[in-house]
Amino acid sequence: MNLELEGHQVIEAHNGLEAMEAVRTKLPDIVLLDVMMPELDGFETLRMLREVSNIPVIMLTAKGEENDRVYGLELGADDYITKPFGPRELSSRIKAVLRRFSSPTASPQESLLQIDDRLSIDFNRREVLINGKVQKLRPTEYRLLYHFIENAGWTIPHDQILAKVWGYEYRDEAHYVRLYVNYLRDKIEEDPANPKYILTERGVGYRFIDFRHQTPKSSRE
């Protein structure tokens, strides 16, 4: 009711199978996915969704344990919200996720940026190329990589990454940064356990290699 009062059109599904069918036939902009559902629980539904779609997903869960929240994010959820929650909090989360997916990211001066002989980024097509082959990134992963490249050589604090990539609503969600840095490393690093592109500055944040041969700097706003 509250979402409809804000102008959203809401489609209801009573279990995971109905949710999969609704996504296929109704093509919604975002999915609010409860964990506790009959037939298919939210985690299994999310797993199936991610096999066919990059649609943004917010998990709704009564489980407050960090392991459950992290598990949903690892399966491909874009956000989660723990019950009980108020309509303003839910609305804020929906707007933040949709903003990340819909707002265009300005391209750097170069449309095709060659990091080294292995990694390049085509900003016109929003594609990452590893040895000339497309490596598929989810929208949030792409935004995070873009922010790293835009600030190559600088150490970017965790809170600044959250504000720029997720929005100020997420300033206390530091684990988002850790998870998505791991996702990016798994996709672009030759050896994710020993990264050469995205470097950890312990206790501060992360730094993308200074591929333009600038003098490394500590941080900037």
C-alpha cells in the first residue's frame, strides 16, 4: 500500500515459483524477495534469478545474523533489509538501488582504456575485457570498478567508496565494500589471493594501481 501511494506499481507473488514467472512475464524494475517462502525459499529463488537476470534484488528477512545477510549478498542480492522495518526505510532502499542501476556513469576521456596487456575497459559498451574476452560484471561491480579507475593511484577510504558507489544511506555498511571488492578481484585478477589491480590499504580502504604512472597519493575527496 505504501509503495503504491508513492506511485509504484506492485506485483505480488506468493512463492518463489510465482516470483520467477512474474519476473519473466511482467519484467519488473526491482524485486523485493522474502527469504521465508513456500516451495522455493528466497535464497534458492535468488540463485535461479541470477542464472537468467541481473534485475536488482532486495532481500527481506527476519534473520538479523550477519552470516544470513552476507549469504544473500554472495548469491547476488543488491541489498537487504531486516524485519521489522518502516515504510520510509524500505522506500529509501528501493530508491538507492534503482538509482545505482538507472543513473548513467559518465565515461572517462578514453572510450577504450587499456590498463595493461591483460585488462581493458570499453566504457561505451560498459564492458570489461580480459585478454580480449568480455568478463561480465553486474552494475554495482561496474560502478565500483569505474570509481577505482577514476581515482587510480589514490587510496580511497571505505566510507567514501560507500558514498560514491552505493549512496550516503549505506555509510555504515562497510561489509558491502569488502564483498564487492572480492567479487571484482575474482573476475578481473589473475590471482585474486594476490591482487595486482585492487590493492588493500589496511585500516583505510583500497587503491587501484596507478596505471598512468602517477606518483601514488594518500587520499582525496
